[in-house]
Amino acid sequence: MATETEFSFAALTGSARRYIRVFQIHQFLDRFAMGLTVAVVALALTDRGMDLFQISLLFGVYSLTTMAMELPFGGLADSIGRKPVFLTAVVASLISLALFLSTSDFFVLALSFAFIGFGRALRSGTLDAWFVETFKAAAPNVDVQPALAKAQWANAVGLASGSLAGGLLPDIFGSVAKSIGFSIYDVSYVASFAVMLGVFVFTMQAIVEKPRPKSPGALRQGFASVPKVIKDAGLLALKHPALSILLAALAFFLMATNPVEVIWPTFAKPMLDEGYASTVIGALTATYFFSIAFGASLSPYVSQIFKRQHAMTLAATFACLAGVQIALALQGSILGFVTVFILYSVFLGVSETPASSILHRCVEDRQRSTILSLRSLIQQLGAALGLVLAGAVAEIYSTPIAWIIGAVFLIIAAILSLVLVKQLAVESR
């Protein structure tokens, strides 16, 4: 294996620098389009007459569609090409936006969310793979990680700035939208549709990929392989108790935190003045993304406190999240809510790296894709179950009660992580 040389942007060839810039612009535009709706989706659904249980069901449809489609479509980009698969994902996003704008009917909205899940399943890692392949061809033996980091930064900035704009637009142009019979939040959806069209055109023009041989059986093979992948992943987890414990902890973690991440705007909005509520929600959504990134950067230092015992770091983080989630549920003022919510987001970021480190440590290279598929399935299932349960409790009782019950799942996740500490110690002997 050739030794990788240190990354230096100035020393790269012109084509390699161009690929980095193209991928950065692409990631920014794609995430900006998504960010425009992320900040207001729960508010837009409420404005369409959906209650919290229905909102949770719609996000559950999204999670389950993603879960069902991710495995069969996982290898499609390898077979027919990254670019056509990504373009199909963009078309799915455009259809979902058009359906959302056209209706207030629950079942049509469910179809819209299914298309979002379908688009996500197709998007998953597609253009990342294109970039790594093209960059390595243009800059052989150069470390690709710094180049990916540049793209990730563009990704984060796009999502955050899209969230800011998505919150600001309804407050600026909402009165115009209402005067012609639309919801004020539809302004953000129309803007997202326009930017997504731009993403489609940019992908067509700027992403260059050699056509691949036609593989008409690729999709059929993808669906046919799903039972085997699930069976292999399940058997692998059963043979490794540490993996089973980790995956169970992550499922409970998503059951608790995903409902908070979805419905917090509906909880915070009544604390705000109607004239600028959407703008504040957008700004807080952007802060949420940056806080998660900040928490992820703190994770190695937090891990050092626990002597790099990642399972112990995970247990402590889950326990802290449980306390902060209860505190979040008890907030009655916007200042208190914002302060606790930022802290909550930082802890979410801290939790990301330890779990991945444990998982990659427990599996061999030949098993990695299989277990990552299983992790994705379990996390999506946990998120969907948590959303439906929290939505039902929030509708019958209140959102704070739903979040406090969710904190119990975080405590269960923390206990499982402590069990994982012992299991890893046994396996390392």
C-alpha cells in the first residue's frame, strides 16, 4: 500500500482543487435547500391543522421509509453510477416539496414524507463516494480526510444558513403568502423548491462521471439481498454481546432524543412574539446544528476524563442528557429554554463519537458494512417508535410530560452503557 502524503491545498493539481470547490458548493446548496424547511416543518404542519400525534406519525413515516429503502438502494450507486442516483434523490425531494405545498390532507402529507425518506435513502453517501473516487484519481496517495473536512464544513454552514433563512422568510413574506391563501411557512418551502431545482441543474452541469455499464438487475438484486443482510447482521450482533448492548442503548437513545429534535419548535413558539417567532426558531435551529458540531469536537477531551473508556463516556453523556431533557421540559421562558436547549445540543454532539468508536472497534473490516446497516435500521426504528409514543403522550397530556418520559429511555441507555463497560472489559481479557 502506498504511503499517503500530507494534504496541502496549494500543492494539489488544478483538477483536484476544482473537485474540492465543486463538492463544497454542491454540499452547501443541497444542505441549504434542506435547511430552509428544517426550521419550520413542525410549525408548517401545525398550521395545516396537524396535532402533535399526527406530526409524530408523519416523521415516523419518514423514518420507516428511510429504514426500508436504505438497504436495497445501498449498492445501487455502485452499479449504475453516483450521479444518476443522486439526481433521482433530488427529484424525490422536489416531489415531496410539491406534495407538501399542495395539501393539508394527512395522507397526502404522509406521501410527501415518504418521498423525503426515499430521497434520503438514495442520497446516503452517494456523492461522498463520487468525491473520494474523483479526488483520489486526481491526487493519488494524498490524504483525503482534510478534503472531506472542507466539504463537511460547507455542509454544516449550508444547513445552518438555510435554517436561518427558513425561519426569517415567513416573518418577512408571510403576510404576502396569507393574502393569496397560503400558509406563511409555505414561503420557506417554495424557496427550498427553487434552490433544489438549482441543485439539480448544478449536479447536471458540474458533477462529471463516466457512464457505467447498464445493470438492469441491480435494483432487484438490492431488494433480494435485504433478508440476507439483516440475517447476517443479526447473527453478528448475537455473536458479539457488546454489539447487541450498544445497539440496544442507541435505540433507547433515539427513542428519547428524536421526539425532542422534531417537536421542540411547537414547544418554543408560544414563548415568542408572533412577529418574530419564526426568525428566532430559525436562528435557534442553526445554533442547534453548530452546538452539535461543537459537542462532537469536545468528545475526545471528554473521553480523556474517562481514560478513553468510550462506553463510560457514553454512560455519563446519556445520564447528563436525561437530566438536561427533564430541565428542558420544565422551562417556561424563552431565555431558559434557549440556554438549556443549547446545552442539550452540545451533549448530543458529545455522544456521537464514543458510540462509533466502540462499534468500529468491535467489528472487522469485512463485517463493517453489515453492522453499519444494522445500526441504521435499529436507530431509525428507535426514532420512529419514540416519535409515535411521544406524540401520543404529548397530545393526551403535554409535551413536557412526553419529554420527561423520554428521559427514562435515556436512563435505560445509560444503564446499558454501564453494562457495556463490563462486557468490553470481559472481551478484552
